[in-house]
Amino acid sequence: MDLQGRIWTLPVGGGIAKPLTGELGGSHLPSWSPDGSRIAFHSYLDGNFHIYTIKADGSDLQQHSFGSFDYREPFWSSDGSRIICSSD
């Protein structure tokens, strides 16, 4: 889930939420990969919105879009090989 500009995981049965991203960056709209291993989201970490992925345990942050345009609203392809997003 995203809450207050961070990406979090929360056990299905309830429990303690775990933040996967930092407090700064405006991370939103998480999208789970089809195999459940990674989460795609958009974030404002470098002055523009870009697409990032992170492992479900919060490790291995990877940036997937670059440049001076905003990339938002990531969604995985059904086979998990691509991330679809909107851009201006």
C-alpha cells in the first residue's frame, strides 16, 4: 500500500506494517509483479517522477525510467517481463 508518500507491506492477516521506501520521495501507486517478487511504483526521488521497483523485502531498489519527463502509474505486463506506465 502507499500511505504518506511511502510504500508499505502489511500482512494479510493483520500485524505490523513495514515501510519499504524512505520518508522523502513521494512514492505512490505500488503494483506487485505477477510472481510476487517485486513491487513497481512511481517516486519523486530525483526531481521528476520515475518508475522504480523494489524487492518485496525492501531490498534492491532499481530505477527504470530516466530523463526530464514524469513517468507514473506503473503496471506489470501479465508475464512480468515489462512495466507499462504513463508519461508526459
